[in-house]
Amino acid sequence: MKISGLGVRGETWRHEANAAIVRDAIGILGVERCMFASNFPVDSLVGSFDAIFNGFRAIVADLPFAAQRQLFHDNAMRIYRIQAARDDRA
């Protein structure tokens, strides 16, 4: 599940207002089946990219680093089959 496009109608994006739905989604589907995503530029109507990204970080700050990495990176790499760039300088 891509976790994105959240907000309370008529309000600026705040992690406090969105935390429950994010944590419920992760709790129901599991960290291995969720990832954070961006709906920019549409999301800019309710908040800056930094505000939303940092809000997601705050919502999951209590999770282990490995779980956070799955939500912000690993799951997208796996689901979209993105290959990590190789550093041939070594």
C-alpha cells in the first residue's frame, strides 16, 4: 500500500492529524506491505514536501530502523524492481 495523499479537509498537513490512519495501515497490512509515497505537486495544496516527509518520519520514529527503512526505501525498491546503482569506482 502506498501511504500518501492524506490530509484533513481544509487544514494544513500535520502528522498529529494523520498519525492514526498511517499507523492503522501499517498495523493492518504490516511494514513489509506498506511504503510512503508522494503525490506532489497535488499534495502541495496541504503542505510542503518537507512537512509531509518529516511528518511521516515522526509518525514512525518509534519503529526499529529496519522497519523505517522498509517504509521509506526497501519496499519501493523491491516492489518496483529498482536496482541499486553500482559504484564501479571501488
